[in-house]
Amino acid sequence: MHNKRRSGETLNAEIFANEFVAATENFFQETWQLANELEQTLLMLIALSNLEGRVQNKRYDLGDINIIFSQKERELIDLEQRGVIKRTTKQENTVYLFSSTIMEWWVIKEIENTNAETLKQREKVFINLMSHQQAEKVTNVIKYLSENKEAIQSIVKWVSKLAMCFA
């Protein structure tokens, strides 16, 4: 990518985004795989809470995810220290964001690719983290997103917009 740019070749934003994702995919895959099951679940909850209200034809409410985040602060601090997420304050509330939009995209793809067996295993972690009602809400959102991949396609397209920052 850099060599093409230096040679004066014009890069298409979509091509740039695809090459960038391909070049960094191993890093994000390893980051995901090195996270334990609880950390992966917390990353999924952060992604879902950030997607809330941006999914085509679907409004969903995850309940008060901030309670879970406050109870799992140690794990979130570990993820923050590893550079996976960052913490910010918005209207006196702590908000967690991904340090990298590509990592957020990776987690969204993991949610999108969740199958029934994986979801059943994740439900066990959900039950340990939250009420049965909230766990059911989260499970239903993940199930919807994995069955309706087109609902988040428009969200994933912003990866190509990342290229505009580098052009």
C-alpha cells in the first residue's frame, strides 16, 4: 500500500481498506484468540452497545450494560492496558470504545459468524454476567445479527471509509 502511494499510484478507498484489513487481520485475530471467554464476551457487549440503534430495521435494547461493565472493571482495565479498548466519560458515564475501528469490525464479524453451538456456549457466560432477562436480550440480538448479516453490512462498509483518513 505504502509503495503504491509513494509511486504516485492512486488508491481506491475500497482497495485500500481491503489491503489494510488483509495486512492487519492476523494481529486482530490473535488479539481475539488471546482474550479469554469473559474478555471476548465483554468485547462483544461493547460492540453491541456501540451498534445499538444502528442496525437496519431493528431496534434493540441490551438493558443496563453499564452495570456489567462496572462489575467487570478489572477485566476491562486489562483490555485497556493491552490497548484493545479505551475508556472515556460521556455525561458522567463511563463508556468503552475500541482503540481500533478494525478491532471493532473484527468483533462485529465474530458476532455475525456466531453459530448455534457457539451461541449456546456464550449463553453460559452471559448467565454468569447478567440476569436471565438481559442474557436473553443479548442472545436474541446476536442471533438476529448472525441470521441477518445484511442488517450490519452497511455498518461494516465504514471500514472502506477509513481509507479516506489515509488518502
